[in-house]
Amino acid sequence: MKHTTPVFAFLCSSVLTLFLSCDDQLKIDHSYYTSEEYKILSEKLNLPVVPEDYELNFPSYLNNVSFINRSINSDKATLGRVLFYDKNLSSDKSISCASCHKQEIAFSDDVAFSVGAHNRLTTRNSLALGSVLNFQLYYGTGTFNSVPFFWDNSAMTVQEQSKNTMANPNEMDMDISKVKYVVNSLPYYKPLATKAFQTSVLNGDQILDAIAEFTNSITNYSTKFDSAVENFSVNNHPTSHFGKDFNLFTAQENRGKALYSSLCSNCHGSLAGQPGKLASNNGLYTNYKDLGAGKNQGEAKFKVPTLRNLIYTAPYMHDGSIATLDGVLEHYSQGIKYNPGLDESLTDYKKNPVKMNLSKQNKEDLIAFLNTLIDDTVMKAEKFSDPLKK
Ligand code: HEC
Ligand code: HEC
């Protein structure tokens, strides 16, 4: 017996791998999910037998600039991924987070206003997800140095943002108690909940935490710009790159970088850290219909958005009113309008709005620089894609 068992097992498994009908137990590694659990998951989901690693992978120069000591729990992120793509979380089962945050376009949407439940439209342009560092260094804690969410900076954490989004009648139209009921009635959430929270029945906070864990794991720091800062910061402090050329940039990219530093960085930041301002007004209108974050005396203010992955995130601005990047540069060049909230840095000494007067060459150089901020790795990665079977 001692000798025949391994031989028998070998024969058995090699024969079984030839037949697809063989028992799951022998075919796949069930060290993670039990075969019963994996069977339940596989009915509706395409998930790997062992969760993928969602750990954050920031360039090391960022360790000096900020305090990234966050870690992602892959079990929670896996649960969050399914929730993010699950249309059962909206009142008419037509919309998921991913309907307005599409993986292939940097988790943004390609229309000015997104379609929500019951074909209603959002009132602002969808924001791209992925700038974890710029837009919430400490996702979930809302403390020191964190940058709030939404165009009006009204949510401090992804949990809060998700709860508002779900309850918003124009978005998912389901309050968290209904979401909880639906999630707990779907069998495939049980094994995922067991792994993530050691429970078979999820509460609202756990659902929100899992969504936040997944959302937080979407980053965009694998860019030419980051490599150039990494290289620069071998001998310098990473945020001291203003006024200096990067060795890893072309002459045109460095010209664009110099223009960016003098004209844009005041608000959009050094890009190697946080934005220069949380909210501001860049003179889109004389009269704003939407005041965003600035409710004082008719002064409009909006979140200063990330400039990463811009080529994917059109249309631009809180109302999606500018269709192209050329249009944005033309706005800064000639189109800034006076209004009571207009940022001081965009007015001259007589309080008139400035014209940046960008030449064709200036615009091409700026775009060459902005294109160094593209990271399409998350747009292609399987672990960020829709896991639900059609
Ligand atoms: C119907 C479309 C729609 C759906 C569904 C939707 N979002 Fe959004 N999302 C938006 C819009 C529009 C904004 C900007 C709204 C605003 O600022 O007022 C936004 C903003 C955000 C932000 C803030 C980003 C930032 O930089 O401030 C996060 C995070 C986010 N959504 C995540 C999610 C998650 C997670 C879900 C699912 C629970 C979700 N969204 C569902 C349209 C949607
Ligand atoms: C005074 C602050 C300020 C300055 C200076 C500034 N911006 Fe902005 N920028 C903003 C604000 C605020 C918004 C959002 C405005 C809104 O939606 O109403 C914005 C939006 C944008 C957007 C749209 C992004 C999106 O996802 O919708 C782009 C692109 C942009 N700015 C590029 C630039 C460039 C390039 C420069 C320099 C030439 C620049 N900005 C200078 C404050 C500023």
C-alpha cells in the first residue's frame, strides 16, 4: 500500500486533468477557498482560485514626500471588486460603480453627465479614480493632509462618498440598508465575506470598507514622470524639481514642465505630492450655476482635479463643458472669465482675468509634458476588471 498510493494518486490526477468533468477537489488548488465555496463563486464570477495581490506599489521617492504607510487587504479588495461591478447594488439593477467609472478610461466616464439608475443623469462630470496619493493620501482616515472627495470636496472618505453615491437618486438610488439586504441575499458574497471579515452576513460598514479597499488600490504612479522624479530624487528632494530639467525627459517635455511649473503648479501641485490647493476657481464662467465647494457670497469653487491620465478622462471640468485638452489650454490661454470667486493668481493687479497667451508651441510642449503623466497599467490589469459572468 505504501508504494501504490502515490502511483495511484498520480495516475488518477493525470487521467483527471484530461477530463474536464473531473472532481474540482483534485483539479484545482483549494487551499484558499473550499471546493464548495469556489463552486458557489464560480457560478456567477470569474475569480482566481487565490485572490490577486492588491498591495500598493508606489515609487520610492513618495516615501520621502508623504507618509504612505497604508497597506491593502487583498481579501477585502476582492470583495470590493465584486461590489464595484455589481449592478444589483442599484435600485433598477442597471448601474454599478463601474458604469460611471470605466476601467478602460482610467475609471472615468466619457460623457459630461453619466447615466444613473432609471436613466437619470448625474449633475456633475464623473471623476477619474486612481490618484490615491493626490486625492486621499489617507483613504478612510480623513485626517491631516488628506484631500477630500467630490468636486465640492464634500466627502472625506471613500466610505462616505460611496454611501452618498448609492443613496443618490440620480446614481444608484439605494440606501445602504437596501444594499446590505441585497448583498446578503446573493450567495456569492458569503465566501468573499468569510475571507474578508470572517462573517457570512455583512453589515453596511463592512460593505463600504470593502468598496473603499478596492477603490484605494487603484493607483496611477507608474508613469514616465514618476520615473523621472525617481531618478532626480537620487540626489535631490523630489519636490525640488521646479526650475530644473529632468534627465529622463526630452527637450520638449522639459519645456512643458517649465511652463507647467510657472502657470499651473500653483493649483495643481508639484505632481509629486498633493495639489497646491484643495479647491479653486479657474474662471470658466461669469455666472456659475453650480457653486461647488464655495458657497460664500456667490463664489464658486471646485476641487482641483488630478492631471494624471488626462488623455483618457475627457470631457473635462466639473460639468464636462470642455471636450478636449486643446480646449482646456485655449481656456487658460484666452478664455478665463471674471467672477467673484476667481482665484487671485488668475487676475492681474487691476483684478482683470489674466490671459496666459499660450502659443501653438507652448500648447504642444504642455501636452507633451501632460502625456508623461499617463499610467495605463490599471486600465489593462485583470484584477481591476469586471469579475461578473455575463
Ligand atoms: C451614475 C454615475 C456614478 C455611479 C454609479 C458612481 N459614481 Fe462615483 N462619481 C460620479 C460622479 C458624477 C462623481 C463626481 C460627483 C461630484 O463631485 O459631485 C463621482 C465621484 C466619485 C469619487 C470621488 C473622486 C474624487 O477624486 O473626488 C469616488 C471615489 C467615486 N465616485 C467612487 C465611486 C464608487 C466606489 C461607486 C460605487 C459605489 C461610484 N462612484 C458610483 C458618478 C458615479
Ligand atoms: C487658480 C488655480 C488653477 C490654475 C492656475 C490652473 N488650474 Fe487647472 N483647474 C483648476 C480647477 C479649480 C479646475 C476644476 C474647475 C471646474 O471644474 O470648475 C481645473 C481643471 C483643470 C483641468 C480639467 C481636469 C478634469 O479632469 O476635468 C485641466 C486639464 C487643467 N485644469 C489643466 C491646467 C493646466 C494645464 C494649467 C496651467 C496652464 C492649469 N490647469 C492651471 C485650477 C487651476
